[in-house]
Amino acid sequence: MTECGRDTASNPDWNPFAPMKTTRRDFFSTLSLAGAAGLGVATLPASSHAAASGTFSKPSPMKLGLVTYNLAKDWDIETIIKNCTETGFAGVELRTTHAHKVEVALTKEERATVRKRFADSPVALYGLGSAFDYHTPDAEKLRRDVEATKEYIVLANDVGASGVKVRPNGLPKEVPVEKTLEQIGTALKELGKFGADHGQMIRLEVHGAGTSLLPNIRRIMAIADHPNVGVCWNSNQTDLEGDGFDANFDSVKSRIVEVHMRDLFLDEYPWARLLKGLVASGYRGFCLAEIPESKDPLRVMRYFRGLWLSHQGLSQ
């Protein structure tokens, strides 16, 4: 920007009647001088100076990350690391079946390469996002899904992740609800034990018709009853049903180990209350953006980060 001070000797075309361009630095300096001179200009709060200089008023106790579902589904690992680094995203959950191809078919050497790429970067490989679920009434399919999840747990350990995201995906109409919830919880307990042997947390996404209701998630977690099984809060609109958002959040807040967040401009969801509740509950993990594709993804990611901080009362 052009500074407001002008030298007529070095700039003969200077027009004294033209409007002057003022930088933020000039603006704040003028206010400070005016205040010192007793001209009645109020002193700006520290947060305003922090916002003007591009620094945070205070750091967030949580970390911001990205779910590769949708927005980053076509990015390879190098692009993920580059884009997250440029936009201030500290971690990532890699979704299975996407272009980054972090799958169980990787060789031992290929897994070591993935691990090193993230270890050598400022971006953490927080977890792997699977689509495994355990609500099926088909016993053979259930067993296949459980065993496939175990393979994914081994993969997560090999590539340096700390957990695997799984989900329920509905309540079969032909099966009593309690039986399905018990089946999901029992499968998760088995996976929690397996995950503990491989240093991996099993993160149950609040997901699916009926299974996304927090009383059902709480019941599943009670049956799973393993310290290596936690809740992935998914920021669903169903979080507001029943006894309301606060009661639903409080019912599982001690078990939350991961957070997925939709577009933060959606007014129908209480984003500020969620973030305040997470901090108050002692959550210090990742909040992961799960947002649609965009032709300008870096801009979207920067806006997301700005809103994420703003909802916490922080500036950038």
C-alpha cells in the first residue's frame, strides 16, 4: 500500500487536493497519537491490534484439520500436505477409496513412504476414514466388515495414523432396535481390543438414519465399553432433536475423540455452542472440516479457518 506521507520534491505530480490513501498502520498510529494528545479517541482493545497485525489474540486449544471426503477426494498426498500447510490446517483424515490411495493393498515399503511423507511435514495424519458399519442383520457380512476393519487398523498403524473412523449406517426395519444397537456395540468392543494392540483408537461417527440419534449412540458406547472406542461427533442436525443440543452433547461429551464439521455458515446449527462445549469439556483434539468440493478449495479452506476461529471468539 502507498504510505500517506508524500514528498513533493520527489513527486512533482502530487495533487494536494486528491484524497489520501491510508494504511492500517497509519490509522492505528493516528488513533494512538490522538489518544496521547487527549483528543478523546478511545484506546483500541488488544484484540483489534492483533487482528490488524494478523496475529491471534490467543491460540485455540483445539486443532483444525480436513476430512478428505468431497473437497480433497481427488488430491494425492503431496497436494493434501501442500494445501493444508498453505491454509493453516494441522491434520487430515484420509478417506478410503479416494485418489490418495492409502488402502490395505499398499506394500510394507509403500506404507513406510506414506508415514514418512507426513512425518516430514507440518501436517499430521490424524486418522483413516473408513465406511465400515456393523448394523447388518447378515451375520456373514458383519464378520467380513469386522475383519476388514482390522486390516484397516493395521494399515493405520503402519502409516502413522492414530485411529480409524467407522460408523453405524441405519437400523434395519426387520430387527428390533435394541438388538441392532447391541450388535454394533459388541463389534466395536472387539475392534477396540484389536485397536489397543495396534495403538489405534476406534472413532464411531454419529451417523445413519436412527443410529445418528444421540441416545442410540450413547447406548452403543455403553455396550462397547472399551477405552479405545470413542465418539466422532458429526455435527448433524439430529443433534438438536429430543432433549435438545445441550443435553445430547452432554450425554457423550466425555467420549468425544474426533469432531467432523460441516459448512460453518449454516445458521441452523449452533457452532459456537459446540466449540464452547468442546473446550469446556477438555477436548483438545481435531475439528475436521468435511465440506463440499470447490473450484477454489484454498479460498474455501481459509474462510473455514476464519469462521472456526471466529466461533471460538478468536481473531486472526
